[in-house]
Amino acid sequence: MQQQNLRNIAIIAHVDHGKTTLVDELLKQSGVFRQNETVAERVMDSNDLERERGITILSKNTAIHYEGVKINIVDTPGHADFGGEVERIMMMVDGVLLLVDAFEGCMPQTRFVLKKALGLGKKALVVVNKIDRPGARPVEVVDQVIDLFIELGAEEEQLEFPVVYASARDGYASLDPDVGEGDMRPLLDAILREIAPPEGDPDGPLQLLISSLEYDDYVGRIGVGRVERGQARRNQMAALCSEELPQGRAVRVSRLYQFEGLRRVEVEQAALGDIVCVSGIEGITIGDTLCDPECPEPLPFIVIDEPTIAMNFIVNDSPFAGREGKFVTSRNLRDRLFKEVQTNVSMRVEETDSADTFKVSGRGELHLSILIETMRRQGYELQVSRPKVITKLIGGKLHEPMELLIVEVPEQYVGAVIEKLGQRRAELENMGAREGGSTHLEFKVPSRGLIGYRTEFLTDTNGNGIMNQLFAGYAPWKGDIAGRDRGSIVAHEAGESTAYGLFNAQERGRLFLGAGVEVYAGMICGEAARGEDLVINVCKKKQLTNTRAAGSDDALRLTPATLLSLEQCMEFIQDDELLEVTPKSLRLRKRELSKEQRMKAASKRSG
């Protein structure tokens, strides 16, 4: 039986193709906001980091009403690093809106999210967005989408996808690419017409699959999922089943919510196909099924791709530890990391031999850096090690994760990009010219070859290149890749950096800090021009005599320091170095702060 008055859809797309803007417009035009209500741009990106970076990190649920039908919409991330979010919400929907930029066309994450949707048999409605953009080529882009569907092995039914042309920014949609006015009704009509309503047995025993988790300080963990069979009611008894516990354990659904606009609204019951939130259930987690106690039948949950990169998260033990953070102990760090994996399904946390060190594995550098940035904003202090790829033994041979790297660069930079990636064991698989003088390159490259490459790429292309990567499975180990070929400039003693001390240091390399900054012995102050580390006294003051006045320091010209971002710091550090992260500071340091201890360790290695 079908629930005709309900549709469940996910919006999937590459980064920055306009998913969140489109949802904003659908919310506005469906009357979710009052006439005089002030609404933030990209209202679905509620997380501070999402607003700053202009990307979606967490999937979000919302609902609108149109022509007597409730449309549940899930806005999903476009970055492959947050693919765990995309994969699991596919379980809650019956169809997807595939959003493609009318200028850029199909991009790596378009391929990634569409592959997941097609693999689960979801119907796609293609929305060619930004048709108002200069240089838009909507007809060509639709041809590209057809090619992508064929390449991903879409079935015949999936290939006959409907197309809607839109400008989310200007608030209109049309079935004709040449019509540039109106409202979003053509898109809403297409959703009702093309996306199937939920099907199932509305009177059978309850089955509710938990696909996502939210957290509330007042009610604790909230499970988000879809009623796959029967009805859910507030205060009903249920069996919480999982793969490990198929018979389930008795629980009570103390509260039940549905989405209306951007709010969770408490309801007494929910029917087949409804996307709901349940609270008051201890230990509920992603992949669990709430069943009728008389009929415990857990539903299978999607297999989520494994992490590819790991880092050590370590308690901060630097001389400046505890100055800025609220949470500084190993217990604080442990509790926060294990809380993260309860809602972040594609991340892993393992304890190590040391009580102060935890191994955290994620889907990529961005996935891990978002966690680090979130923790520092919450008042945590920690240190992290250099990211390393996770290898596997397959058939007795060492295999490593590979990436499909897709690069768009102006023609004059192609040689530099191919040369640098060749040094990182990349293989060029595809190359073609694009309109406007840019070149499209596709490489297969080891994941470890891309650690630290993004900054180099932006330098080599003067900021004019675009690079995107996509996990492409495991392949035999490709051999050694040369690391950073320059050493670090290391502070000799604790104190405050001076213009005089830095002036002497800048002749030997590139500085990461200016004058008047507190440093400690073993802290990294810059990158040396040569291959070995340099220990320099950046706190050195000029000796004052009758002939050498203090004011002559003003004549020293310091080159402006290079201030590294969190990702750049993660890319810079070597195996014997750490990144100290506190709410207000990012400091690079040697793992062993004492110069004598570092020299002893080096002589042991060489001996």
C-alpha cells in the first residue's frame, strides 16, 4: 500500500552546486517562514563551521507541505569525506534530487553520491541549477548526466530521468532551459509526479530503522529514522534490535517527533513512511531497528565505506598546556572522542598502549580537520600527529587506499601539476581541453600522495586550479613517496620572539610567526631553506651599548610571517613533529622538545 500524501527525498550534489540554497527557496515559497521573518542565508547550514566554509557537513532534515502532500527533504553533504552522512540517509528516502551546476556540469562528488543512490535503486530527478549563470550550458550538462548514469550502470528505468531547470538563487524553476522567470512550482510538481510515495504494510507490526542521530542537552540522544512498517506511537513498548542482538531488548518510546519546516514537533503517532525522531531510549544507535516486541525483525543496514586516514590525538603536554583550554585531561579527550563516534558513523576511535593517546581514523584530511576544529571551539586542548594512510594486506600483499583526483587548471600550469603529481606516484588516466582555455585532468593517485599536496597545488597554479578527490578503492603499494624536503626552524629557548632574533632567522627560511609571540624550546617557528632542522634563538635581543641603541631595531625589515591554517599545519608536520591545538592557538612543535634528546634519537637511528 502507498502513502499518497507523503514524499521522502534527499538532495544530492557536488560541493557548492546550490543544494542548501535550493532548500532555502523551497522553505520560503512553501510558507514555512512568516512574511516579516528575517531568515539567514543558507538557513540549513546551522553549524558555525558550515557557515564559515560554505559547505554542508551534517545531513539535515526538514519538511514542507505542497498541494496537500508532505515532502520530507534531507539536505546532504557534497564532500566525499562526509560520505558516511550521505550513505545512511539514503535509507530514509524513496528518491533523490540530483543537483548539477549548469556551468560546471558533473563533478567528482556528483559521481560519488549518485553511485550510492543508484546502487540502492533510488529514482533520480535531475535539477540543472544556476541556469542564470554566465556561460551556463544546460543542454550539454544534461548529456553529461546521461553519460554518467550509463557509466555508473544505471538500470533502464533509472536512465529515463526527468529534468527540471532552475535558478535557486533567483527562486524559479522550469521544464524549459530558456525560461528564466517564475517560481518553484514546476519543481514541486515534478517531485509529486516523479518520486514514488512510500510503500509497505501500514497495519503490520512496527519496524523503524534508525539512520541518523542527533543530540540534545536536555533529552540526550535522539534517533532519526523512517517507519518502514506499521505505526509508531508515543509511550509504546518496543524491541530495540540490532545485528548483535536480533531478538532485541525492551524499550519505551517516551517521545516521538516529526519535522515541520526547521523544527521538531512532538506528535502522538507516526504512520508508514514518516521520518521521525525518537528520544528516551538509552544506547540507541545508527543501524538499530525499533520493532514490535512480538515480532522482532531487524532490518539490514547499509555497509559504510571504511576510513582511509588515521591520526593520533594526544593529550597536550607542551609547556603552554592548560593556558587556554577548559578540557585538557586524557579523560576529557577520551569521552569527547567516543561521543563523536556515536553520531559520526564513518569515524573510528581506538585506544593505544598509552592512556594519553588515541588513534582516530576518518575518511580524509578534511573529515579529521573538521573534528579538530570543532573540538578546539568547544574548549579542548590536544596535540595531533601527522596523518597516515590505513593499509591492508590483501592476498598476502600490502595494499593502500587510492584516490581518483580530478583537476581543472589553466593550460599554462598543466606541466607543473603533472610533474608534481608524478613525484607523488600519480598516474594520468584522462586529459581533455575545456572551454575558456582550461584543461581537465584525471589521475589515479595513492591517498598518502595527496597529504600536503593541496597547498602546493594552489601555489603551483597561482590559486587558479580546482582539485577534487574521490576514494577509488585499494591497490598494491606504489612505493616510496618523497616527503617534505626542507627542515624546520626550531626555537632554541623559551621567551618572546624579537625582531632581532627573527631577522637572523628569516635569512635561513620562511617564518610562521612575527615578533612579540611567546615561544618555548622545541617549538617550530618556520620552515628552513635546506633539508636539515635549524635551531635558532628567535628571542635574542641586541646587546645595548653606547654605540648600539635599542631604537635601531626599528630599522630591521621583517618579511611578513606565513600564518598557517589548521589543514596547512596538518600537512606540514613530519613524523617527529606534532601540532598543538588550543582554543586560541595552533603551534607546531617537535615531538621531543629537548635538542639533546633529538640528537640522541637521531644518532640511534643512523647507528
